[in-house]
Amino acid sequence: MKSIITFEDFTKIDIRIGTIIEVNDFPKAHKPAYKLKIDFGDLGIKQSSAQITSLYSKEELLGKQISAVVNFKPKKIANFMSECLILGIQNDAEVILLQASESKIKNGEQIS
């Protein structure tokens, strides 16, 4: 278990719903990954690198709604700037995406 945090610590994390609108291969990544563009509604479009190639094809990711932390400092990965962190569950070497819902949710909605 990680250390205990306060509710104030939790409120600093901005988790939003977004829709993946573009998926590209990322051959320069150290581990197999995709470059994603995600629409967060009023927050705009952000990009992220995701090591999810073993469980998800590019085609099945297009249009998928995901949850992501949108207020991390951007991180350079190889020649790519990742602007958000998609949330998932680490299952051995694979990552299973946390999905928003069976129903369509407005892009940019905040998770609380």
C-alpha cells in the first residue's frame, strides 16, 4: 500500500474523460507503444504515449472513451511530448484501460 494522502492531495489530481481520436505507432518508444490524440472537450486535444499494444489494436482504440490525468507536467518520451496519463490497471506486462462507462460521457467531464 502507498502512503496515506489527504483529501486535499486528491483534489489536486485532475482526472477527465476523453475520446481517442487518433492512434499511431510509436517505433521510437523503448517499449511497444502507441501515440494517441485524445479529445477532452473544452480542455482541447492532448497527446499521450501508451504501452497498450499487446491488448488493443489501433482500430479498437479509435473512438474509445478513456480516463486520464490531465494536469501532470508534460513528459518527453523519445521524440514525443506526452501531455496526459491514461489510467489503466497493470496486469503483469500488460495494461488494461479503465473505461469511462457503457454510456457516452461528454468529453472533458471531471472524475471526482
